[in-house]
Amino acid sequence: MSHSEVPAGIDVDAPLSGTGCADCDSATPPGWWVHLRRCAECGHVGCCDTSPSQHATAHVQSTGHQVIQSFEPGEDWFFDYETGQAFDGPVLAAPASRPEHQTSPGPDDRVPHDWMVDVHP
């Protein structure tokens, strides 16, 4: 896919905010997540809707950036919040996922022993 064919709302060169949820990492105390999602427009990494804080969706709502990509190892799907549709998209700037050694949920040192009571179905 050439740059001219990239769908609106996707910047293939956008640098990542980090390899974990930027909002969980900056919270006091720091939070934890189940899975990670990457904003395809600006590179912000947020936690999924199953996670306690649902930062990826909060980012979409606060910025209007409507397209995310999974930031999990082995997953490359995109999702458009406006259409509610998943789709295949272009390769984004590296890295393509959280580090493989990072646990899910994670990060390991922040996940409470009873973490399942805090997840959203």
C-alpha cells in the first residue's frame, strides 16, 4: 500500500507514545491494562475496553482520532470507531506491538492478584 492509498485517519509514520498505555503509565498510582491499542493517527498507546480505565476509547473520544490498531503481539487488525468495522490496513511505524516479554494483563508488577474483578466484559 503506497502513502497515497493510506485511508484517512492513519499516519503510517506517527511515532509511538511508548510501549505501554501512556495514560496508565502516567497515572498516580500507575495503572495496568489487559490489552493495548494504538491510535493509527498519532501513535498514542492506550488500554482496551476490557481494561479498567479504557484509555484507548477515551483517547478517541477526546481527540476525534477514530482509527486504532491492536498493539498486541501477532495482531495487526485495525478498528474504525466511526463505522464500527474492523479492517486490514497499512504497516505502521515500528514497533508493531508491545514487547513480547511484557505480560497480558500487564505490566506484571502492577496487576492485582484479583485483577479479574476489575475487567469489563
